[in-house]
Amino acid sequence: MQRTMTLGGLLLALTSNAWADVPRLPTAIAVPPSGQLPLSSALRPGTEYSDLDQYGYTEQEFYLQGIAPAITATGEQRFDAPYTTRILVRRPADPARFNGTVVIEPFSWFGERGAGWILTRDYLLRRGYAYVGYTLNTNQPRVDPKFIADTPAAEAEQIARYGRIVNFDFMRRFDYARYAPLGTYYDPEHFSRGTVPDPFAPQSQGIAAQLALLLKTPATQGPLAGFDVQRVYVNSWAVTAQVWMDYLDQGRHQQWRLPDGRPLIDAYMTGRMAYGEVGGDVIRVPRQMPEGVPFVTVYSQSETLHDVIEGIPLPPDTDSPQLRYYEVTGMPHLRLADLGTEHTEPLAADVGKGDDPRCQTLYDEPVELVVSALLDRMDRWVRDGTPMPKAPRVVRDGKAAARAPATGNLQGGVRPPWVQVPSATYLTDQETGCGLIYDTKVAYAKDVLGRHYANFNRYAQKFEEAKAVSIQQGYLLPEDAARLRPIATPQDF
């Protein structure tokens, strides 16, 4: 396809290019077969599984190699160093099915989980996106900042629970032949975040920028050879989303560009991360917002309650800069469906709360439908300029979140159908004290369901009406509506 540029666009590109830096172009090398599937593979049964063949997709793993700057948490670029990490690429087998957009996501520390993939995979596959997950990890340090806690006992408990599913060491235990070559620069004694050693690899931002440059550079071989990549979106969830907050806050969006001055990244979605929790600045919006591209944050009830309790102010939604902030009620911090390889979490009985009625029932409602709708609306904002919807914030009552007396659920925020027409009260661990990473709910008793809805058929009818409201608001895609079933069952009545 022939591309043209207006005189104004050319002047903008030349002006931008006068101060912007083009990152080094890394090298991608296909990982030789080792006899088993890679970590985080969508082909392995588990939380990340998808029937790629059904959608006409392929999956391939590459080593990503280059030289990237080591950057402190305060933004100082100290020196360049070599690195070798890995990327996992899912793309249509037929380039004609590709929609021109690549979604990139750093895998979680814990079990190399692709949280963004888990939350949007069906949408990505049916709409023709390409997906690239990538590893931001380190060798096991003598004292691992991932597990620094207030007391030695708490630190020991974290290490016992998660120590075997983090760092390159975990990856090598999983498949030594495949992951032995991986390495990034890491020195917690010389890189700090706030008052503690920085748990993030100092090369994380540079690796991310180089990956985006590689994907947007036409090539005859490599991860997306023959694919006309027009856009790269970030979809980063959980702890590694902090890397992208740093990237924006330190002005990397403006600093690192394509050779023609255009941005490397065309939209940013981050979620389920209370920025500053691992040290450093507690901010919710980058001080250097990207110009002309969306920055979107998606919070679960858990992160929402964290900010309410801490009294952290939230920004207003604006169209210039393109900022959206969504607090999704009825969305837990972690679901059973979100666990990574070899990742387990205690349940109520494991922490002595098995008899507490507020701790017994996890909620695992299909929040991926909400996230997919938000990603679709972000894509429309980029492609045709249609702004994303603006959602009300969860209602605050001082340093508590206001709950509706009739339902027991939060007021305000994004309200999926299961909150518009509830069959349970959705709680967070900050309120229950269950001591779980999961959040829990308390289902309504039969008499309560009867008072609200009279019978199941009336409840199901109201649930259908709520789905129509969510579609109209932009928080549910029409093609996903049929997949969303009422949460309560006839037996509950």
C-alpha cells in the first residue's frame, strides 16, 4: 500500500526527528526446538490455552538480543549493556488476516504469566491482531528485592511461596536447553527505587522500545516478516505495568521514536497495578503524558479500594491528553483463570479462614469481556478518533468506598451486568481481612434473591437488559453478549 505524507506531516516528522532518538535495532533469532512447548504457550492446557488452529494462528518463540541502556528508577541513563531475552509471537498464519496492530505485553514475574493475553485472547484472535509477549527478568540475586518485606518472617513467607516461580532461574528449571542463554544486566546495589533496591531490570525500558522498533521495521525475516505493522499497543497488567508507567513518566515516549519521528507506541493500556507499591513515586498519571495517543488505566475493585483507603486522588478523564481511568466493580485482583505456570495461591481454608462466610467464595466473573471491550474502544480511538467512554469514579465516603444499602455493592465506577443486576455482594481483601490474594463475594440467600427479583426468569430478564446497557455504554461488545450468562442459576432461587 502506497503511503503519502502531507507537508505539515513532513515538517512535524522533521521537527520531531531533530530531538528524538531512534533506539538500537535488536536481533530476533528463532529458538531451536527443545522437545517441549515454551513457557506461557497458548498451546499448552492451562490458563493461557487457546485453540490457535481454530483461528488460523501460529505461535513461535524467538530470542531477542541487543544492547540497551541501564536506567535508574529516577530516569538516569547510566550505560549500555548487552542482553538476551525471549519473545513469544502469536500471529495469523495468513498475513491477509492481520489487522495491522501488534499488542505487546511483558510477562509477569510470577510464573511468566501473560495477564493481558488471558484477558483479551478471544478478542485478539477473532479480530486479527498479532500478540507479542516478552520476558523482563533477571538472574536470581543474593537478596531478591521482589521479596523485601516489613519483617524477616514476612519475607521468608514470600520466598517460600513465590521463590521458585520467578527470575531466569525458574525458566531454566522449566527448560534449561531453551532458557540457559537468557541474561540482562542487574545490580540491586547500584539501582534503587525509593529507599529499597529496584526489583526491575534496569534495561526494561530500552528492551521494550527496541522490541517496538523491531516490530514496526519492515523485514523479510524475523517475528513478523511480510506483515505490514501499522500500530503497536501496550497491554501491560500487574506488577510489570510499573515499567510502562516509568517509560511514560520519564518521557521515553517523546525521546524514543521511529526514524521518521512517529511514535514507537500508538496506545497504552495498563491494569491491576497500584503504581508505587514496589517503591518510588505514588503517581497515577505520568508527568509526561504521551501526545496524541491514549493512556488507559483499568483498576479492579482491589486497586480501587487501595487508592480509596490511602486517599490517593484520581485524575479527570480528558480528550487532550487522551486519558481514561476505569474502576471496574465486580472485578477481583486475581482470578483462578489468571495464574501462571506452577503458580498457586492459598485459599480460605489454607489461612485459617475456612469458616468465615466472607472468605469462602471467590469471584471469577468474566471480566475479560469488559477488558476486551475497552481494548476495542481504545483501538477505535486510535484508528478513527472516536473517544473512549468516560466512566464515573467509584463513590468515595472519606477513606471508604460507598456501598448501596440495597445491594451491598460499590456505587459508581464501571458496572458490568453482574453488578447492575447482582446476585452477590462483591468484596475485597482490604474489607474482609481474609488474607488472600483473591477477592471474595457473599452470594445472596434465596429470600434476598426473591425480594430483589421474585424468580429466576425475572432475574434473567433484568440481566439481559443490563447487558444491553453495557453494550450501549461501551463496556461489552455485541458479539460477546451471547457468551455472558446470568451469574445466579435457577437452583439459587
